[in-house]
Amino acid sequence: MALATVADVTRRLEDEATPEMASMIQEYLEDASDKALRYGTSWSEINCPDSVRRIVAAAVARFIRNPDGYAQSRAGDETLSWQELEEVGSVYFTPTEIEHMQRLGNPRLPSFGTIQMKSSDSAPMLRDIYVPVGYAGGRDFPLFRGY
């Protein structure tokens, strides 16, 4: 299952994809999609967010252009190359892309509340319980709702 398409990747590349390159891109899309699913396990080809689809396509295009992950620095007649990747030879996401996918895959919903618990022989509370707030003029905060 690929979260992006070969067409999404070829739009990011400078050249048109040959049939051999298209099959290679499809395999890399599968790899990138598997890695992306670590951050959003409920995503599929149908319900994948567009931004994740673009991140997956960009990661594959980046890997196609620079499979060894070389970075280069040049000063005058001297050139220095090094690898930036921890895992060489596979599709990778940048830390910013990972952070973005984590936020989309596991949204933190603010929640606060109480759960009524009672022992088996106790009578239920029939009234609401409120606690005072620490500022002047504030309404009391509901701590427990009776039923």
C-alpha cells in the first residue's frame, strides 16, 4: 500500500520517469509508506492526509536524486563530501517531516474530566459537587456530577 503515487514523485523530479524508473519509484513508495505508517497507523491510500502524501512523495524524490545522502561543501578549489544519513541506502524523512506526521497521526486532544467510581454497596450521589476557583469573581468548577 503506497500513500502516494508515482505521478506525485515524478512531478518533483526534473526528468520524466522511464518504465524501469517508475517500477523503482513504486518500490520506494512502498518503503516510505511503511515508514510513514509508524506515525499514523490509521492512514490508508483513501484517507491519507494530503500533507502526508506530499511528504512521502518528497522523501522518495529526495532519495532518487541523492540515494547515498551526500552533502557537499566547496571552498575555492577544495571540495568536501560527507554522508548526512544515519541509515544509508533507504528512503528517509527529515526531523521536521517526522514531527509533522506525528502531530497528524497522533493528535493530542485536550481532555479533562472525572469518572464516577463507587463501591458495590454505596449509594450514588444525587447532587453535584463544585470546588471554588482561586480567583475573585470566578464561578465554582464542577468536580462531580450526580445522577
